[in-house]
Amino acid sequence: MSMTKSSCVSTGAGLRRGVAMLLGLAIAVAVAMPAAAGPTAGPAPDPEWRPQAADVPDDGRLRVIVFGAHPDDAEIRAGGAGARWADKGHHVKFVSLTNGDIGHWGMAGGPLAQRRTAEVERGAEILGIDEVEVLDIHDGELMPTLENRQKVVRLIREWMADIVIVHRPNDYHPDHRNAGLLVRDAAFMVTVPFFCPDVPHLETNPVFLYGLDRFERPYPFQPDIVVNIDPVIDTKLDALAVMESQFVEGGAVGTPYIPETEAEWEEARDDVRERFSNRFAADADQHRDRIIEIYGEEAGDAIQHIEAFEIAEHGRQPDEDELRRLFPFDDMWEE
């Protein structure tokens, strides 16, 4: 179909007139409509209503929440400190941000998610902590979305946390990294009244901590706090040994293995204990200088197993007096 120059000009002029008419109509409608209250239109807010701040239980006990990407991550990084806090009557909750449903070489989906939930529930009983929760998010699919940030904010508020612990955002697994991002991005937001106003906000930002890792980029882990876990090492190793889908049977990418006899099962559990004991001993050797700074030379040289934590910049910044309150363990803090 051919079109002359004059018809092209005429058509273009008609289009411009049509666009102008539509814009005029839109402006008229906008002027006639009442102003929106906030991001979306709705009734005017009640000036008397304000989100309420959370009432922290006045029982003199700390409230600690530990986030891991998978069922077993919180236990690995903070099971010892968690057991020590719990032994002193403080309130501790472990949260897995995914259900771990692909973390095995031979099974997956709902059956594996249920199995891994049962394993961390048994681990919580052994450690003596108050509560464990596993979110129904697929393993390998944790993303730093607004929806997930809101979930994390609500969990921290509902627990009314003094201390929040998570992976650093530069860990090896995408779920680990995104867990760190989500929890980091929840810092400060837990105190903002109109963010997730359905759950009372916290008056004070918690202290946010990262668990120990060995990654060097963009910077290596800083052991601001070192907890001697020798008094509870057997308890922690027992809690990890019951996570058989991961540590006995090989997890997602390990060597496929399922013991056949009870003797083989017990031997495999002992191997899990030994491997983790060696790991936590290596952590102590790596951070011996910081251990001695906190515990003194004689006691520091004798400590065999540790957990360590880095203070995140995004939460409250505790001074030494507050750190002594948050980590009230008799053997810490050389006088």
C-alpha cells in the first residue's frame, strides 16, 4: 500500500491531536479525583493511631535469634553459644530461611523437607534452646525480595531480639549470601513503625552479628567476639550428629552413603562428631590471638573449640560493657 506525503502529514497530525485529547482527559480525571492517602487511594488515616512498639518481656533474659539459610546452618555457626545462652536461661530461637528440600543426593521435595525439619527440632532439644522454625521456601531459591525482607523483620520483631546472627553476605552458597543480605536489610527497618505495622516495631535496633567463615573477599572475617564452646562441645556435636541427611549420608553433593547396621550408623555419627570437632578446633587455632585478648593468655591458650562473631555495621554498635551483658559467660572477659 502506498501513501503520499500529504496523507502521511495528515495522519501524523491526527495522531498528535488524539494524544493531546487523551492527555487532557487524563488531567481532568486526575483533578476530579480525591488525593490518595499514602501510596494508594483510601480513607484518611486516623491521626490517633500509631503502630505500637514491642513490649520486651521484663524477665532479665536476653533474646537471641539466629538465621541460617538451611536446616543445620544456625546450629553449625551458633549451636555452642546458643547452648550456653540457654543454659543460663536466656531465650534462643534458630530459624532456617529455606526448607532444605534439595539438600540430599538421593531424595528431595516434601519428604526431605520434613526430614530436615525433624532433624533440627531434635537438635534444638539437645541444645536446650527455646524454639526452631523452618520457613517453607525452596532450597536454592532464597532471594532478597521485599516479601522475604518483611518475613525476616516480622520474625525479629516477634522474637523481640536483642541479638541477631546470620551468615556474612559473601558466603559460598547463594542462599547463604542472600540470607545475609535479607537480615542485613532488616537492620534498622525493625525499628521503623510503619514498615510491617501489623507487628509491633522494636524501640531499639538489635546487635546484628555475622557467624564465622573463611572467605577473604571483599575482606576477611573479623572475630570481634569469640565464645569458648569447650563447656558445651559434646552437646553441640551431638546436635550436629542427628542431622543425618546432611552429615552422615553426604548431603547434596557428598559421596552417597547410607549405613546398613546400627554399628555402622554409630561409627558414622562418631565420624561426624570428629570432623566438626576438628573444624571448631581449627577455628580456635586461627583466631588464637583474639581468644587471648578476650580470655587472657593462660585461659586463652587452653581453649580448644570456639565460635566467633563479627559485629555488623548495620545494627546497634555495642561497647565492651554491653558485650559483657550480651555474652554473660563466666569465663569471658579477662579482668
